[in-house]
Amino acid sequence: MIDGTALDGFPEYIAKQEAVLIGTVENGQLESDVAYYVHSRGEIALGEYDQSEDRFMPKQTVESGSSIMSDTVRALLESGVEATLSPIGEALSDAVRLSEDDLLGKKQAHVYALREIHGYSRGETATILNVSPSTVDTQLYNARDRKNSAESFVDTLDQIVSDMN
């Protein structure tokens, strides 16, 4: 279970709202809004965190046209606001890069970035993505398989080029 804090002490995960900390955003005033991906809404919401109630209070949402977590992070970063990403937000931003060339599917990229690059556990990854641990296992297996196939292709290509010289 994710029970840590990041970025000025905001909780990484608010269980009762199924909200995952993506980062903070400068709102043009002297304070920052916190950005959470809220699974029930399928979007990033900007607002305030009330520590006494352990509750996130959304004020506005980030339009992305997609409920896929990495797509919503991309929309936040492309919206022109000054955002500071949490470790989870960074992992999801990396997932965008992994899935851009269609080498990995978006779900595979999410799991691979969280587990293999950023070191989240199986359970943490399941919580972040709001999926079962077995889904994490399946997506990670498929992502590793695609990575291994790509590496094999590059090795074969390098050998062919080497044989030509």
C-alpha cells in the first residue's frame, strides 16, 4: 500500500477517494494547487488538500480527452501551467515516452515505468493504476517480452551490418 508523502507533504494516495498524487501546479497566486488523478473521474483534478480530513477538494479539472493516466499527465504538462511532478507523476510521464512509438501499449508502459524504472512494488503499482496485482504481472510480462524482442531485433540487425563490413 502506498502511504508515503511527496511534494510538500501531500499524500501519494488518498484511499477513500482513489486519488493518486501527480504533482503540484502554480496557480498564478502565492500558492500552488495540488494535482491528483482521481480514478472514479478518470481525470486529473486541481485543488486543495485538507490534511485534517485527509481529503482532496477539487476546484477544476485538466482536459485531456482520455481517461488513461499517462494521457492525462501529458495533457497537464502541455496545458501551459508550471507543474512539478511527484515520483508517480514522473513515472507516468516516462510511460508516455515508452508508449509514443507504439513499442509498448499504454498499460504495459504504465506498469513497466512504475515497476522497472521507478521501483514501485507489485502492490503499489496495482494501487496506483487501480488494477489487480495479477493484471500488473500480466502487463509487466508482456512489456518485458516486447523489450526482449526489440533487443533481439537490434542484436540481429547489428550482426547483419557487421557481417557486411
